Amino acid sequence: MHSMSVAQPVVEPTGDAPADPAPTPPDRGRLVPLAKVAAFDLAGPLVTYWVLRSAGMSAVGALVLSGVFPALGVLLGVARHRRVDVFGVLVLVGIAVGTVLGLASGSARLLLLEGSVPTAVFGAVCIGTLWTARPLMYRFAIEFLGADTPKGRDFADNWRYPGFRHAFRVTTVVWGMAYLAEAITRVLIVESTSTGTALVLSKAMPYAVAGMLAVWNVAYARRSRRTGERLGAAAHARGEVPPPMPS
């Protein structure tokens, strides 16, 4: 069964907007989500699957029961934060659909393929938002900062700068294509490997993709920030006023 991992988008201002980031040092609170991932998304499902298979249970039955751990992890997250997370909803829907299809068909491969559904949906939504007023990664950044906070309002004001808008559109394209590629790769793995191998790879792949995206995102944000500071300084030296906010 699948647990979708999405790296936290970097909210460091980019483009030609001034910024004053305030990074925070790591704290113990960050160990909690890591422990949750290890217990509910990795160790729990994998150990459950192998124990049940060793006890003689069918692959479909073992996969269905191993999906209890990711579902429980999502529900605990909702209870802890007291809000419904869109990715958690996608995971629960994927687990439910995969369980029904797997039990109805008796196919372990079909049950494993449900993990590609939320991943593909997220990638497609990323690409689709490029034709809206604000791309998805920008919306995530605003939600993370808080639209009604001073930092969130300052961040949103940077949307007037072309370089800032370009940076978030590029980021959204990269994330969308990466998750679509992950979904396709997962399908190929399920169709070409054993059930056990596909399960292990399907558990590791989301975090590998999320980690690579996070590294790229940090590097790209820093490069865009340097470019923005240079352009902003040049515009200030010429006495230019900030451009109007686009609709």
C-alpha cells in the first residue's frame, strides 16, 4: 500500500523581490513526523506484509492489512493537527480504492497500483494550476507561511515581480513532472517485479523523490534569490518604483 510523501515547499522568496529569510534550527519537534513516517509508512507495512506472508496469508490479504498502518498514520495526523490534509485524503482514497479493487479482483498487482493514483493526481494538478492565477507551489508556500500573517502578506506582495512569478511556475513544473514520472515508474515496477520487491520499492520511492525535489528546490531558490537581489538593487539604483500587482 502507498503513502504519498511530498517535500515541504521552500518558501524562500525568489525572483527580483527583496527578502529577509529567518531559518530556524532543527528541534526535537521535527523528530515526531520522522518517527511517524518510519513507523506507519515504512516499517509497519513492510513488517506486517512479510510476517503475514510467512504465516501463509495470500499476497492480496497481506497487502490489504499492511495498508492499515498508512491509513492509521493519516488519521492520527488529522487528530493531532485538527485539520484535514489534502495529501492525507488522497492517500486514504487511494488505499480504499486499491483495497476494493484488489479484493474484488484477487490481484496483488492491481492492489499495488493504487499507490500511483494519488501521485499521478498530484502531478497532474501541479501542471494544471499553471493555467490558473497562482500555481500550486505558490499556494502551498502561502498556506505554510499563513496568508494573514505579516510574513505571509509580505511574501504575497512579491507576486508583483516577474522573476518571483517565474520561479514559482518553474518550481511547479518540476514538481508536477517529477510526480508524474514517479507514478509511471511505479507502474513499471509493479508490472515487472515480484509483489514483495514492488512493495519495498513503492515504500522507498516517494521519499527518494521528495528528497531529490527538496535538494533541487533549495538550490534553485537560492540561485533565484541571488538573481532577484541583483535585479532589485539595479532597479533601486535607477529609481524605479515597484511594478503593479497583476490580477
